[in-house]
Amino acid sequence: MVQSSILGFPRMGRLRDLKKANEAYWADKLSRDELLAEGKRLRLEHWKIQKDAGVDIIPSNDFAFYDHVLDHIQMFNAIPERYSKQGLEPIDEYFAMGRGHQKNGVDVPSLEMVKWFDSNYHYVKPTLQDNQTFSLTSDPKPVREFLEAKEAGIVTRPVILGPVSFLALGKADRGQSVEPITLLEKLLPVYEQLLQKLKEAGAETVQIDEPVLVFDLPSKIKDAFKPAYEKLAGAGPKVVLATYFGDIVHNFDVVDAAFKNIHALHVDLVRHPEQLEQVISHLQPSQVLSAGVVDGRNIWKTNFKKAIELVETAVQKLGKDRVIVASSSSLLHTPHTLDSEKQLPEEVKDWFSFASQKVVEVAIIAKAVTEGPASVREQLEANAKSMQARASSPRTNDSKVKERQSKITAEMHRRQNPFTERYAQQKTHLSLPLFPTTTIGSFPQTKEIRIQRNKFTKGEITAEEYEKFIEKEIEDVVKIQDELNLDVYVHGEPERNDMVQYFGERMDGYVFTTHAWVQSYGSRCVRPPIIVGDISRPQPMTVKESKYAASISKKPMKGMLTGPITCLRWSFPRDDVHQSVQAQQLALALRDEVVDLEAAGIYVIQVDEPALREGLPLRAGKERENYLSWAVDSFKLSTAGVKDSTQIHSHFCYSEFQDFFHAIAALDADVLSIENSKSDAKLLKVFIDEAYPRHIGPGVYDIHSPRVPSEQEIKDRVEEMLQYLKPEQLWINPDCGLKTRQWKETKEALKNMVDAAIYFREKY
Ligand code: GLN
Ligand code: ZN
């Protein structure tokens, strides 16, 4: 028969229970035992959801209190000494690595955390030493959790991250120079022991994730798979090797050489259905294919007809016993359950499937293929109806939007004149000094702001009262900027809960959930808005606040928008039209906003694109070039509708542009602000090397910490920047928005920043 399987289930629980438990534990409001018990309760609940849904192969060890890569770091004793020497309890040592520890005389910062492939989840980077050794903890978590499930009557398939990915995703510790993959030989015995123990505990199969197989791999990494899997294939339970988020076609040489003796291979057929035939042809005669046909990254109902066709194709070639129906990846990236959504329009709710619904889908597809469609006729019919309803709904299709898209011209992507001519006009129009100072948009989101917003959302105060409150906030920040003597002001974004949600709520084509949280890192969850249909802007979204702010300030006021790619990337996108189409619709809506801002007297407009880089496809080549081309176009479309004298800014929360510099340059933004205070100023070299003509504001201080930088520090930093940038090119600003800061440190830091700018202005 065709079995059904899930690669991982979200950890947070229905009501973000894990977040609450973790945070209560960190605040000393929950004991260690209570926290551990809550973890156990959640694991059991999640296994049971899958069992009740009829899933045949249920994962264990997919749970993590903070992050699953961090679990491995601890399990293999790859713990840097600065943590291990503190004598902390294991769970505290674990959290210390994940989020830092500052308590009872211990003060260690966290390990580095970075994005998990192209998702919005962040993992803790294995941080390795030149003389790194590994050993297995005495009570390894995968074994413990396998036994825990077994005791509850559920035989699971443990999930572990494979050794090649573990090392390839790691890095040398500060001051160390080890190349992680060279540690493979030392690491393998630990994996062998672990697999042995899992077998002893009764595990028949084990899922080993090697997601790095979707990357373009250097040969050192490629070559590591063969020795690794020659050892691991026979060391314990039968190995199901899992890849996801991309295709593995370019790494078939690895598959052929390294995976001869593994039991099964899992591939993501949601992202890359076209790899199916080729993958099948690379399987060994008895190997099983795990076909990932239920999307682990999005919230849409699976199209059963399409999924079943794909699985059937595999079954025809391999037979029913050699095919498993699976989620495309772990369901970690989807919200817990649709049942919690009480406010979604019924029409739209019928189109969605969250983790607890996806597990049912996987079981239904497996049954349809095993026993024939008649066995699940009702479900198939209901599914076809939902698909049909969604495809033809007026919510999905807006002919006006489509018509407007069909009329987009090349000119609409171009400013009237090149930068030099534009800047000449901007300079007089805005009367900007040398080394202009500005901030990135938000000012501290105080408790009072949150209270008032909450009251307004709950209907406890009227729209008018809320508006008055926001106006007062704007007045305050304008006054503060007067006192600080900044050059380009912002209105402070007090009215915005979130930089994407705020815009989504003001556009047609979006819906919002109340409980659809997904883990971003540790206990932090995000609740992305969902793009359900063609997007348009019924009316101006930010003009009122910006106009008011401009009316009371004596310096140029900067309008503040979130760019099309960031709106797209930080939402759940549609899966029925290409993302470039959605980005273009967002761009048109934002273009109208930009033009309206200009008409309202706002002559500096910043369009933030912090998500531009994370959208970059995982592999170099055509796909990446394509993305960059439509992403850049959508930014240009949104900003090019203004006069030359209006200045367009953009902002990115990172400073590594080396690999896509041409795209950044192609945005043609008059001013770019980037994060830079914690990186090497050398990264700015690319701007001279490439003769970048426009203006740049590399952040002069870190906004993630309450620490106030001295004027001297800022001067030193600017001095360094001036080695790479021309004085007339340089803007002086912080790294990013100030919403998470307190007022006290904000004012002090900005005062030092302005003083530093004045110093350079006099010097040049
Ligand atoms: N304008 C936004 C702010 O200042 C930018 C935030 C971001 O780049 N993440 O808050
Ligand atoms: Zn930023």
C-alpha cells in the first residue's frame, strides 16, 4: 500500500503554548519541570493529531524548545566552551546558546542565528572550533522522544539533521579557521552511535534531512555524502533521506554515488514537480520514493487531483509499496490549525489548510491511491469544489487589476532623468547639507502607543480619538527631531502595528487571521497576512499621517512605505499565480501611493525592501536572474512615477551586496540606507569598485541594543566609511528603525550622531 507521512509538525501548539511556556520559564514564572512537562504535553498532542488523521508515518524529534539545529549542537556536545564552562543545567545551557544568558553573574551572548534556507524560520548556526571533538549525550533526545511516543502507543519515525548539512550549515567560531566539513570524520561515529541507539529503541526507519542537497554545492561538500552514507545506511534503522525547498537534479551524481544503500529518498514535488521522472530513474531497484506533494510552506488546500496524478505517476513506475505520500517539507512553516480562525470569511476559509488539516490531506491522498478514488469520493468531490470556487471567486479575480497590469509600459519603470540631474534638482528643492542626517522610519513604539492601538482595535476608543492620539505622537516626534536638529524627518510610524500587516490591511486582495502564527525563531512567532486575490489599493494608505507630519515640520518630511517584495515575502503568497504577478500588483498599488504622497507635498519617499535579499532563489543561475529581474522591476514600477526633484530612498537590513550588487544598483534609488554598524566597513568597497554614483547611508550605530554610541565612536565609523565613499555621497543614519528602543537612549544616540555629522560638515 501507499503510506502517508509527515516530515515534521509545528511546535508552538494551538495557542502558541510553547512560546508562553518558554517565556514564562525565562522570566522565572515557570519551573524547569513545568516547562519540560509542557513540552511533553505538546509532543503528545501533536502526535495524536497526526494519528487521528490516519497518518501512517509520524515524525518524532521534530519538536524543539528553541530550534532543532540547536538540539543537535547540544546532543553532539558541539558546545563552545563559553557556554559549557558555566555549569548551567542542560536546558539553561541550551537557551544560553539560543538567546544568550545574563543572570547570576553569567553573561554570554547567543550563538549566531540565520535564516533557514529561503524561509522565515531562523536556526542557530553550529559554531565550531579548530580542535572540535564530538560526543553523544548520554540520553539523546531523538531516542528519548521516540520512546516517549512509543509509550503512548505511537511508533514514530525519528527525524535528525544529517551530518553533511549539520556541518555545511555551520561555521568556524570567532578566531578559529576550521572548515566545518573537514570535521566529518570526527562526527560520523557519533551519528553511528545515535542510529544504533535508535535501532535498539525499536525505530524501524529514521528520517535524515540533508536539505543542503538543493544548493549548488562545492565539491568538498558533495564528496562528503558518500563516506557519510556508506557508514550510516547500515548503522541503524532504515534511512529515509529527505531534501526539500528545491530540486536535487543538479546533484544526481551525489544521489548515485552516496545513497545506494539507503531505504528511501524524499523530494519536494510542490516546488519542483518536474523533477519526479528523473528522480525515479535514479532510484535503486528496491528504493522507495517519498513524494512531497502537500505544501509545507504555505496555507493553501492541496489540489487533490493534481497531487494524486503525481503520485500515480510514481506508483505506475515503482508500485504501491515503493511510494510514500508526504508533506513537501516539515509543516513547521505553517500555522497549527484552521479551526482557531473564527473571523475569516467562510468562503476564504474553505480554501485554506493549516498543519492540522494538511495531515488529513496526506492521509486522504495515500488512501485514494491505495484503495482507489471511490474510497474517498466525498473528500475528493469537496476538494474539487473548493478549487473551483477559489478559481472563479471575485475575490481571486479582479479584472480591473489585470487590465491595468496589461497596460504597464517600460517607461513606467524609469525615472525621467539619470541620478546626477535628479540630484541637482533635489539638492536645491530640499536644501540638504553635506552629510545629511535622517532616521529609518520608526521611533520608539511605547507602551502607551500599544495600549491605545489595542483600545482602538477593541472598539474601546473611537477612530477620532485614536487619530487625535496619533497626531499628538507625530507632533511629539517632530518636536524631538527639531530639537535634535536632524535634516530629513520621519513621522515615526506610531500608527503601524507591523510594516507589512499595516499595508495589507489597507489593500484589497488580502485577508488576516487571528491565530495563524508560525515560528520565526525561538519563541518569536509571526502571523503573516495572506494574499488571496488580485491586489489593489482602494484609497491612500499613509498620506494623511505623512501630510500632517509635513505640515508641522520645517524640514523635509520623509514618507515611509513597505516595498512590493517585502509585502510579498512577509505574507503567505498565492499559489495560483506567479509571485512576479503578485509583486507587480503590489507595485502598482504602491506607485499610486508614492504619487499621492508627492502630490500631498512629500518630496522624500522611502520604500523599504528588507526582504529583497531573502527572496533570492537558493541556486545561482537562471532562476535567480529571473527573480532579480522582476523584483527590481517591481521596485522601480512602484517608485518611478515621481518628478526628478522628489527623492526616492530605500532601506535594507543587511550590508552584503557582493553577490547581487547589479540588482541593487538597478533599483536606481537616490539614497540607500543599509545596516552596517556591526559589519566590516570594507563591505562598502563594492560601491567604489562598481563606481556607484548614488547616495548611501550605511548605518552608523546598532539599533538592536540599548547601548548609546559616543560621538567619537560614530566619528570613527564615519571616518572608516569615508575610505570607501565620497563625502558628498554619504548620509548619516542609524542601522534600522528605532521602534524597539526606549526614548532615552534614542535621543542620546541621535544627538551624538548629529554632532558627528556636524563635525564632518565643518571639516569638508
Ligand atoms: N521603516 C521601517 C522602520 O523604521 C523599516 C524596518 C525594517 O527595515 N525592518 O521600522
Ligand atoms: Zn532595517
